[in-house]
Amino acid sequence: MRKLLIIIFLIISRVYAQSPVGVFDTHADIGAPKIAGDALYNSTDQQYTLKGAGYNIWFGRDEFHYLYKKLKGDFILTANFKFEGTGTDPHRKVGWMLRASADDNAPHISATLHGDGLTVLQWRKLKGAFMRDPEDEIFSVKKKASTLQLERKGKVIIMRMALWGEPLQLVGEHVMEDFPDEVLAGLYICSHNEQVKEEATVWNVRIDQPVAENYNPNTSGYLASRLETLDVFTGKRKIVYESTDRFEAPNWMPDGKSLLFNANGSLYTYPLQGGTPQKVNTGIADRNNNDHAISFDGKWLAISHHRQGLPGGGSTVYILPLQGGTPQLLTEQTPSYFHGWSPDGQYIVCVGQRGTNIY
């Protein structure tokens, strides 16, 4: 079965990579653990591997390995986490962390998955202050989280979690009153044992910064678009294509190796392995909306094109060969919008101002 498509620091540290690691700026050992950690990124499957030691993230100072970047304002961090191996200590930790600095005693807050499945929101309020147990923790009712999410709204930090196959659920929130506007944000791992290095895999890593509540793309412009695929069996998502321009309404091409989408009134194909979008020749039909689909036999493309100067909006339906060519007008009625092919390819369904018609 094919995949489905969705559009939709006093610094006590050792820095190992000055160049970006995936979407992050750098990675480092915080607190000088006895065994050096590491962070790797596989661009093929877009997964991260974290390796780290450290006595703990607790009391008045921390030891762990940190993969991070600097972020300002509000944001949402989401990813899937999995420990590798049976582990040495049940309190080994992995998760998302926000930190005021890379100092080992810096204020921080983290969405944490422990080796024994304990899932918790924990924090240090002030620099050098002791973290307390259980006063300064919020425990999830459910354990062994697959997905962890950490959201910042001003000074409020919100944690959500999900088991495999379940929607995100609220764990709790805490106000970090003394957090600066710019913080370090990233993935971390701690072995909870100075003599041991633990490993975890992290995937579906997304760092999103929401727009203002009064944002209007029609007046402020479109910020960016992202095209992803989702493996429905493993839940692993992969970013295929990103652009600062607007594009939407993706469809699979019949060969399963490329995608078809709409951008600025034109249709483009894009190979899954990467490259440059290729414009489909739709002739005079160059003001297409998002109503397009490929016939079941993979030979024809139906589109809705806005003809200028027509009453009622001007949208009409055309068909043309999938590889491109001269469009053939099917509907004179305006507006009319394409909605689907019949399995035998002999009819299309369209919706218009005067109801539903079959052609």
C-alpha cells in the first residue's frame, strides 16, 4: 500500500558541531559529563540519533547531551522518541528542553520520557536553584509516550503527550516567570549514570512558530508552505518540499514517484527524491484553483480554471492529457467546480451555483 499524503553558557560544555545538525544549530555536552555524547542526523529518513551520559538533570546542576537552537517568541516543538536498548538505569531521560543558557545550573523546563516509561514536565525555576521532587513536576497519567510536545505561549510552557495511535493529550503547564524572550530549545538525553552512555532515536521533529491571532494571509501574505508524506503503518512523516511561496492541494502521480500540486494558478509535478518543481502545460488554463484530480486510468487530468470576464465567478471545468496539452472545456456553466472522476473515466462530477451536475 502506498503512503498517504498530508498537507497539509559560565559555559561548562563541549561543542562538537559548529555546523547545523538537521534543523538545529549545534549540540554540546552540558555540565561536562565524564563520557562525551553525540548527536547525528540522517537526511534520508529525517531521523536524529542522540547519545549521552551524565549523572542526572536534577538538584542544582545538570549533566546531559543537548541538541539545540535559539528561538524567540512563541513556538511549538513536537517529536517522537524511542530509547534504544534495554538501558542501565530506569531513570534515563530523553525529551524536549527549553533552557535559559547552556550553563549547567541554568533555569530550564523539559518534557521528559524516562526509561521506565514515566512521562513528566519538570523544571528549575531560577539559576542554581534545586529542582524538587515531586513538588516541581507534573506527571502524565499515561506512561511510555511516543510523542512529546512542548509549547511556549509567552511565559507559559505547555506539555502534551501521546501514545502511539492516540491524539495529543494535555499533561500540564507551568509559568516560567524569569525566562528570557530568547531561549535554547532542543532535544536532550541523559543516562542518569556517569559511567554509561545511552542512545535514543527521535523522528517527526517539527519546530513551528504560530502566527498572530489576527493574521490574515490575504493582507499579510503567505509565510510558507510545506509538503509532507506520512507512512500510515509506522507514523513516520517526511518533509518532501518546502517553499516561502504558497502551494497546496497535492496528489500522487500514478507512478508513485512524484506529486502534483497547485501554485499560483499553475500545476506542478515534484519528484519525491527532490529536485525542482516542473510546470505542467495546461495551455490557456493558467488560473487554476485547487480542484484537480487524475483519472483512474492515469491518463487524464481534470481541472477547474477561472475564465476571466464571465458572470458568477468564471470557474469552469476542463480536462487534458496528464502529461500536459490543450485543455478541453467541459462546462459552460459558471461557476462550476470539478469534484471527481467516475471509476470508468467516462464522467466527472462538478458542483455549480445551480446544484450538482454530472458530465
